Amino acid sequence: MKGVAKLSGIIGIGLFLHTIYSVLQHRKYLRLTDQPFEGVPLDIIVECIISLLLFSWGIINSQNLIPIKASTHLAKKSYDSFDNRPNFTTFNNRGKYINEIIKNN
């Protein structure tokens, strides 16, 4: 199953690169024939959606995904340590300037 998923991801990437090439060729064709650009043709849009689905399915199924459980990580912490963020502590504040203003007045 993982081999099929990886192959699906690779095919999805290849198909997406082909979609990009098709859009560039379509724009070049429109410039050469002096036609206005009114949008991407439907077959290119469908190809892009199929490549997205193939690539997504391949990425999701090619690995063992582990569920994220915050309860096991948070069970080790106390309630007081939830709000403790020392990286956000600042000591440069307006207190010393306000103190100088009060002393001068």
C-alpha cells in the first residue's frame, strides 16, 4: 500500500508539472495568434485537480501518521506553569522614564 501511495505522489507531482507546462504552452499559443487570454481551458483545470488529488492521497497514505494528543503533554505540567512564558518577558518598559518625569515635577 505504501508503494502505491508513493507512486501516486510521484505521478501527482509529474502531472502537476505537466499542467504547468500546458498552461505555459497555452499562453504562448494565445500570444502567437494574438488572441486575448480569457482563462485556462477546462482540460487543464481538470488535470490540475486530478494531480492535486493524486499527490494529496499519496502523501497522506505513504507515511504512518501519529495522532497529536495534547493531553499527554499537558498532564505533566501544573496549572501555574501554563502561563509561564519567559521568552516574552521584557524589562525595557516606560517605568524608568515615568519615574524621571515624576521626580522632575
